[in-house]
Amino acid sequence: MRIIHGPRPRGKIRPDQLPELESSGQWCAQRKFNGSKTTFKVHQGKVQFFNKGEPFKRWKPPPSLMRQFSALNLPSDQVFWFDGELLEPRVKNTVVIYDVLQADRYLIGMRQMDRLDKLDDICGNPRSRCDLEVALQVTDNIWMAEFWERNFVQHYEEFLHLDLIEGLVLRKKQAKLDNRGHSANDTDAQVRCRKNASNYRF
């Protein structure tokens, strides 16, 4: 089985560079969560989680989480791949979704903003935040990362006191998904803006 890997930010920026990127109008922003980067496949009611191309070995998703994927707007005969983050152990048995990479077909050539709009539809257009206020609540244990086109500094500064939040990832709005999808899928279409912490490897 081919494992699809989500794009990862190649570069990094300082917080004082956020206003410049916002004013360019070329970028949108999402929160960067402190968890285990994951892609997951959903097909015919079965969900498989992968980290660095391998199934998770130290964590087994509970049946309650697996059942919650039925709440997503996913035709059962199609294959879906998502880019996200496993928040265990900081938020038990919870995942946050950043992007959709395949919806029946691998979404080669689809712009970032169009994929985020599609993800919003798949997740049922959630508008209520989770208890921690850091993401949109899809189900009890499935969250969707919000995305913004303005107020980058404000969103960067929110929740930095939480170990769960690392900062922001900025994504080029017009960037298209390419045909790589492999483990070395670093891209110039994304940059990270992390808070100062000695345990983060930039």
C-alpha cells in the first residue's frame, strides 16, 4: 500500500516577520500543535494512522475514536487521506486535522485554499471550538485546525502558554499539491513560526 505523506514546512520565520507575510496577501495561517505528525487513511469505515510512513506502534486508537470518523462526510466507496496531528498524551486519544490530501483521487493540482474549503465541508463546517478553544470541534476526539488570512500576530500569541501549542504554520494560499507525497515532502509553500523553546528542533 502506498503511504501518502503530508507536506511539511521547509522554512521557518520569526514572529516579527508575520506582519510582512500577512500584508502580502499570499499566505493563510493555522495553529501548529505539539503532537505526533500523522497521516491517516479512511476507507469503508476503516481508519489507519501512520507516522513517518509506519503504523503507530506505541498507540492504538480506541474503538470510540474510530467510530467518530463516521461523522465525517465521506462516501464509503472512496479513499480519503488526511494530514494531521495525534495529540496524545496531551489530549488523550484526540487528533487534529490540518488538510485533506486525497478525496477519491489524490488532489494533485488543487490549491491550498480549495483543499481547506473541502476539508471544512468534510468536517461538517464546524464553528464551535473545543473545550481548550484551540481548534474547531468536529466530534469529541476529532478537531479541525482553524485557518486565517489575517491577524497572524494575534493568532500566534494566543495560547502560547499551553504546551499543546507550538505557534503557527503559514501556507501559501495558491500553492498546489504536487505529486510527491513521500517522506521527504518538505515544501517552500509552507513556513513555521514557533515560539521559543529549547526542545523544538527547527
